[in-house]
Amino acid sequence: MSTLRSRIEQRLRERIEAAEAAKACAGGKLDLGPLFGRLDDLIAVVEGIRDYSVEPYMERVREVICATCRQDASGRCVTRDADRCGLERYFDLIVAVVENELKHDPGLPQTA
């Protein structure tokens, strides 16, 4: 596992666990499988887009990750619809963490 990926995973786990503890969610167990199981793909999506809005990221994530997860042929996902998908619930936070880590990674070329 790369150092960048390890840092991103650690920060996401810490932030999401803290947010979930603060919410004390009773709506069922949060599914983090799509997030951490496909973290490399998610990092690549964020690295390849770089936008001020999260919509382009979400569109690409739906194409790359959701399409091969639990999404049905019509694009619906029961886990997402029930607000139990960690990738969906914390998407803004996830993009922010990944962008921040990419921005501060000494192994990547820095853009202006």
C-alpha cells in the first residue's frame, strides 16, 4: 500500500468514525466497503478531475465505482437510497481529504 493511500485511508477512517460517533446514527450500519474497497479508484477519480464543485467527481464515481457495486441497471442503489453508503454520505469530506493529501504529497508534481 502506498504511503499516500495509507495517509488518505487513515484520515478518512478517523474523520468518518468521529462524524458517525457524533451523530449516533440509528439508521442501520454504515457500509464503508465501496469506499475503502475501491479507494485507489476513488483517488484516481479525484486526481483526474480537480474541480471546485463535487458534481463532476460524483458523476465519475457513479460511472467507475457505483456501476460495479450494488447499483442496479437503472442506476438505483438500495444502500445509497437508505443513506447507509459511506461513500455517498461523506462524499464532500472524502473529496476534500483526498484533494488535500494529493496537494501535499511530495511524490506528485505540484500544479499551480
